[in-house]
Amino acid sequence: MNLKIQLSEDIDLLHDYEIALIYCVSDMNRIFVENTNLPTLCLCCLGVQYLDKKLKVGEIEHVSKMIEQGYGKCDSLVAWFMTLYTLEGKESRPVIVPTNRPGVDHVQLQVQENNGWKLIDPSLNLKQICKETCYECSRRRP
């Protein structure tokens, strides 16, 4: 399923669209998880790694596509982790962070914790997050 829309040049409006799309993909991921018998919810165990060079800006991949191709970029990973936090009953939200590359932003994740919001970057810390949250990954040697 593809969604293509003509966007404006207004960067704030583009960010609003991207955030809304991340929420939508996260909801689709949740429906997928609830109706599919995945062997694990760990992206590392599913063979997914972070890679931003093969995807175009504005493409956010559903988890089934990330599993199929073996990679996802920052916004796709954030959508997946939002799904996991939703399944755990935790609130999370995407955060767009400017980069030094013109026209390219980076997406991170904020998670509600007891003492406020914690900022997480699944792209840069994917393997570490897998080790902290997955029994199989925690048993593997570095």
C-alpha cells in the first residue's frame, strides 16, 4: 500500500505530515502484530538493521516491509518502537531533529516515564536496545 501526496515547501507543515504519518504507521504495525504470529517482536532477531541510505526521504516503512528487506530508517524504527510502547501501555511520541544535511531530518522517540519524557534514538542504539529488551539478544556476545 502506497500513499503519495503533494506536499508544500513549508518545512513546519512537512514536519506535521511526517509526524502524523509516523503515528499512522505505528497504528498499522500494532494491527499487524495483533493479527500475525510473529516469532518475536525484536527487530534484531527479525533481521532488521538501521540503514538510511536506501530509502527516500518521506518513505516510512511498515514493519512487514522492514522484515522483508532487512532494514529500516529512523522514522520507520521510531514507528515500530511506538508500537511496542503502545502494546506495553506506555505513551511515546516522535521528535524531529534537524541535521546538518539540507532537506534531511532525523527522527527520535520520546517515551513517558515516571519522572518525565526520556529521549531515545532507536537508529543509533538499535543493537543496545535489543540487548536490553530481548532475552535472545542479551545472551549473544558482542
